[in-house]
Amino acid sequence: MPDRAVIFDLDGTLVDTAPDLMRATNHVLNLSGRRPISMDEVRVFVGHGARALLTRGFAATGGLPENYDVEPDYARFVDFYSQNIAGGSEVFPGLIKLLDRLKADGFALGVCTNKLEGLSVQLLAALNLSQYFGSVIGPDTLGIAKPDPRPFQEAVKRLGLTSPRAIMVGDSETDILTARNAGVPVIGVPFGYTPRPVAEYGPDRMIAHFDEAYEAIQDLFAAV
């Protein structure tokens, strides 16, 4: 029975989802007569869920409407995104090789994300990643989002490990804070979505490419 778990963030860590998130956001903005947001803007706005993404999108394209209620736009976003979830999204280089090696060596793998659980499961299936992950936890799974540690802890719990040791891999301040709140080590990846370089948030290890991740994971487990 494995006793080591590696829990990954999804958007900006496992998968470059920015193209499809941008497309869905711009669909909603267009319905309100707003200009589209750019890829650079999306990469800064992503990380706290679709509601925050939309709110930031409206704020950047003319300001929030008076008494703005995000829920109708959120429903439009989810509907569009669910129908176009993997049109431009791609796994990051080196990821599949890493996941294959981790699975072969007995690591249990999970996903802890601020993307809705159903959309996360759909995206992983569309990109042929489902077989790698024994748990997928979103903000709606428990009704609470990262950086609260409970989604991370639930992702580990659902892997069914005995006396598990776990680490986090993520691209943002939210992921670093989640790991700190859960009391576990965290690896930062620099190719995701964050307004500041993720290294500034103090991960235990930084990698530039997933080719470097296996060694970093082994080193962190050796130290806990």
C-alpha cells in the first residue's frame, strides 16, 4: 500500500488552461459589450475560481457594473466552458513522463484545485489524464476552497493511504498557502498563473520543468 501522496494543482500546474479560460471569459464579456481580455491578463486573473476571474475581467474592461451580481455571468461562463473545455488546453511538457514514473514507483496522486470538481474531472478525461489520479477535489467538493487546507487534506484522504505523507505541487500563492496551512512541503512551478513570480511566495523547492520534479519530490519526502 502506498504511503506517499503527491497532490497537484490543476490550472497552470498540470495543464495550460489559459486559452480556454480566456475564451469562456471573453464570451461572457462580449455578451455585455465589453472588450476581450488578453492572454497576459488571464494569466494574472486566474487562480481564485471562475467568479473571481469574471469579476477581474469586468473590472479591467470598464469597471464593475453597479450592484454587480456575478452569478448569472458565472452560469454563462460554466455553460460555455463545459462545452469547450479542452479546445486549446494542453498538458505541460514533461508531465506525462513524470506521472508515469510516479505511478510506477508507487506514489499515490491526487488533484486539489479551485476549479469545480465536475469541470476538473471533465478536463482530465478530455486530456487522457484521469487514470493517474485517485482523487479530484474542487471548491464545491467540501464547499470550501484553497488556501483552506481541508480540500488538500480531503484529496489525500480519498487516496485511501495508510499513515500518508504528502506534498503539494502548484503554481501560485494560493497553492503555497494551502501547503503551509496543511503543514506539508510544496514545490512551485514557474509556468502557471500568478501576478508575481511563484518563487517569491517561498515554496520549499522550485522546478523549471517537470523533468526536474521527480528528484525534487524524492528530496522532499526524504526530509519529512
